[in-house]
Amino acid sequence: MNKVNEAIDVEGEKYKPDSYYTGKLNKDPNTPGIPAKYKIAAGNVSKEKTVYVGGLAAYKKAADLGGTWSVDGLSDLAKASGSTSNWHYEWQFTDGEDKTITPATNSGVSNLKGDITNLANLNTEQPLTFSKDSTFMKDAAAATTAGKSYRAQLTLTTNVTEESSGSSKKVTIVSNEAELQAQPAVGKLSLDQVPSFRFGNVLSKDIYVGTTAQDKQYQVSDGLKITDTRATPGWKLTAKMSKMASTTGKQLSSTAINMTGLPTNVGLSDNGTETPIMTDKMSKTWQVAGKLALSANPSIQLAAGDTFSSNITWTLNSAQPAAPAA
């Protein structure tokens, strides 16, 4: 059984605390924990050490408004307290005017209070948890937007055995009050890179006869990159291809680029038709291979130095939910 005066290692020496953890920190959200001061004495040596317990950093969440809140200093507290029973924990919240906030049963906050044997479980099995888009966190977000803040504070109680009398004494530990700030996510949706398919020198014979009939391989690859860091992601990508033509105005009869390396293979024709490429909800980079597919052009008049090109227009839009039928 641990006792209050059990030796504690301080600055490399063994000392015994002769008082309990007490005190309440002021409302500085940047302080790592409550200054749980106790005196330590051995013979004529007397020192005082501050042990930081229950430190809570300012909690800033993005617009998904969910997550868990961990507590610092629990191992030090468990070691130094000399607890002889379970711990009781309770989270309390106040607003910017020090008014107590009591989360409703269905507000999306769990593990507000309870009994616990191992303090470390406050960071593992029983952490303070805010469910995604919880009512409580939405209220906190509204307060933050209005220039106010919610504050969270943890109170821990347990019993220790006094060395002199052998009786049990209740000990209360109160953490610092840390700001609970719910902030909108800083996110973006962007089309960072699109593939450029440069097929190099194409034989005039392959233009006259067509590559499709010969299964001729003209293939190159390039990158496609999309970034979506918004709280609620979701996008759709389309593309359209203009007519394959030369700098002197000659046009090829029918040209397509067959793309692989995407979630599904896509064929893009040079008829200016908007073609769906894919939809997704994440940021990613793809290496896209494009294979040139030329139809036969038996009547075209080619000249030395003819260069043919086409423009592919890529369009990225935020995916919107379909409107219900009237």
C-alpha cells in the first residue's frame, strides 16, 4: 500500500512530501498544469518542488468539431499522490463570463465524470470526447466567433493514508482552466497539376492509316494532383478536348486519348464534349498514362514540319449533394 510519505525522487535525491497536492491555477490556458506544490524534507534538508498535474493546452478544433482531449502529468500524479483508492474525475466547463456550462445528455460529450482505477485511462479508455459536429462544440464555435471562449477544467479526488494516524484523507486535485476554441478549418480545393501528353514524332503513315487499326503504341504519362483539405471534402473532375489540328489549320478526322492510372479508365475524344473523369473526397496524386488513338486520315495533305495539337480543359468542382426530386 502506498503512503503519503513514501520517498519521491526530486533532483536525483529521495525526499518525502509532508503535505498534499493543493491549489488552483489562474486562468492561463498556456500554463502546462496546476502548480501542485508540496514540501519535501529529509533530516535538515528542506526543498520545495512544483509538480505540474492535469495540464491542458488550448484545444483548437477545425470545423468537423469532434475529437478527444488528453491530460498531461497523470503519471507524476499517480506516482506522488500515495493514493489508496480509486480516483473520481469530473470535467467542468465555464463560458467567458465564468458561468457554468452543463452539457446536455445528448450534446455529444462523453466521459464527463466517473470513477477510474488507473489515471492513465483518462487518455486511453475514458478520455473526454466530443462527437463529430456535436451540439456542445457547435456552441463553443459560436462563442469563439463572438470573441468569447469556453473553458475546461478537470477535478480529481482520491483518498490517501496519513502516516501519523493511519487514517484516510480525501485529496482534491484541480487542473488549470484551459480554453476550448472551436475554429473553422482552413481548407482549400485546388487542381494543382494536370497531365500534358506530348507524343513526340508521329509517323505520317500512322496518321494516314490510323493508330487504332494498327494497334500502334504512342503513349506517355504525366501527373494529376488534386488537393482538398476542407472540413467537408468532396469534388468532381471533368475534362474536354478540342479538335486535333495543325498550326496551318489542318484537322484530323477523329482523335482520342485513352487514359489509364485513374480509378477507372477514361477515353477523351476531340469533340469538345465534357467528360466525367472521377469523383472523390480526398487529396491525391495520380500518374496518368495517355495512349494516342488516331482514326485513319487517308485524304489529308501532310507537309514537312506539320505539328498537330489539341487543348484539354480540366474542370474541378466541389461535389454538391443532389437535390431531392420535387
